[in-house]
Amino acid sequence: MINIYETEFRKADLNLLVVFAALMRERSVTRAAAALHLSQGATSAALGRLRGLFGDELFTRTRSGIVPTPRAVELARRIEPALGLIHGAVTDRDRFDAATAQRTFTLGMSDDLEAALLPRLLAATAGLPGIRLAVRQASRNTVADMIDRGEVDLGVAAAPAHGADHRSRELFVSGYTCVFNPRLLPLQTPITWDDYLAHPHLLISYEGRRGIVDDLLEAQGLHRRVIASTTHFAGAALQLATLPALATLPTHAATVYADTLGLTATAPPLKMPQYTVSAIWHGTATDDPAHVWLRRLVDEATRRNTRSEEEVHQRPHDWRASLPSLNEQQSEEDERA
């Protein structure tokens, strides 16, 4: 059966595929050369040969480095898992050893999920000197495209939109929690309707005008006073250090901000939906040993010391290890409150 491939294999130096994988990962000829212990000239020459082999530009230059073409992204989905299989066959180790590996994993997620998950992920990889984690901002509407372009290895989002080529796994269910600074707003908890409507609010919204809280209040003929809006959950939480106001945030982030900044967390008086946070990746990476390890790492980060939303609201000052468990979501806009 090997004879079937011999003619085609003679046309290509398979070492070029290693260069291709490094260029996809580093997005820079200089950094790829350093990673491969090659000169920049040799790496540029290899890129030229790759372009001839595949009949495509593969990478275009920008001010910050190189960007893969659609053809390169398509090739990467097949080449990188194949290189992993070849490596396993050559070394007789069809597995990923995080203790000895040199690998950067890029995750796509919004800042609320980063606040909840990254500290745990960093703690879990602290003893792995060759493992580096990178996080890029992504939403449920952008994460699938970022995966397709090879910009992230794994996405984490609330009900991420995806296609037939993607795979996903539910991680946990979250909801909404109201936070405030008890030194500036000495309110009783759980917060009452009167207090919730009487005090000013910070809005977290992409478009800056309204969020899910406003929609739910309007349905009951009520409204709140919003004094400022931001697109980032962390930005709103930081303002509460010096601002006597309320912010309604995803519970998984509210617990972290409350613990870090000394805020009080409480259930909002209005009934709010819960939503599922899921991991998403490209189907071609499903059996890649390194990707399997990454998914397990993220799974463990979401499982450790999980508590229900009710327990979080009952214990407003001891939440660094808390995260909820599993169910459903409306939309990315809903998550902004």
C-alpha cells in the first residue's frame, strides 16, 4: 500500500510541513525560524518551496507578521493532526506528554470567562515549563471563525454558534449575580426591589444602550438608572471600587471580582435566565493527543470545587474556587447585562 504514495512523496520534502506548522503557529518567519533553530533565510526559502508545492501564497505579510490565506487554514486542519500521528509513530509515543512538551495553546473567550478560568488554568500548568497559554478575545459569534482561521485552538463561549465541521462540549451553567461595594452601598442581602431600582447601575453592553436587565425590567413596566456603560465586565467591576453603584454580571465572573475587589454578591430581585457555557473546537483536532489534553485541562478547570448559583449567593465573600454546573443560554447579547 505504501507504493501508492511513493510517487507523490518524492515530489515533496516532508520537512517542509514542519516549517508550515511553525509558520501557522508563530505567525512570523523570524519566530518560526527561532522555534525550528533555522536561519531566517532558510525558513523563507522553505516558505517559497511550500508556495510552489501547494500553488498558493499561503501567507501574506502584514506589519505585525504574516497571515495565513484561506488555503493555508484549510491545509493546517489536515497537516497538523497528521504531523502528530507521524511524531507518535516515529517516537513510538502516540500521546502528548505535557511535562516535556514545548507548546503554546491559544484559547478564545470573553473577559468574564477569562477571569473565571485563566487563574485555574495557570495554576494547573504552573509545573509544566514548556506549556504556554494565550487568550484572545472572542464571543459566541466570532469564536468559530477564529477556530477556522487557525487563530485559536479551543473556544469557550455561551452557546457558541458553529457549523458542521466543529465539535462542542458543555462545560457549566451560569446565571447572573448583582455586585456592589458594601463600603459605599451598605445594603442588605439579598438585595430588595426598592434598593435595586433606587441606586444607579453600570451597564455592560456591546452597543452601550441596554442589556438583558433592561429588557426584563421593561417587561414588568420598570426601569433602572444607568449612569455609565462599558463593553468589558472587568471594567465595570473595577469601577465599583470607588463608585456607589450596582452591576449585574455573569455569576462565574461576579464571584471572582467580588472576592478580588472585596465586593458583595447577591441574587438580583428579578428572575433571570441561566445559560450553558461550552467548549468548541474544529473536528479535525478531536483525536489529536495534545488537543485532548487541552480539553481535559479546561474540563478540570470548570469542574473543580463547583457550587450552585444558590450557594454562591448564600456565601457572598468566599468564592475564588466557585463555578456553577450545566444548562442553557439565549444569546451573546443576553449575557451582557
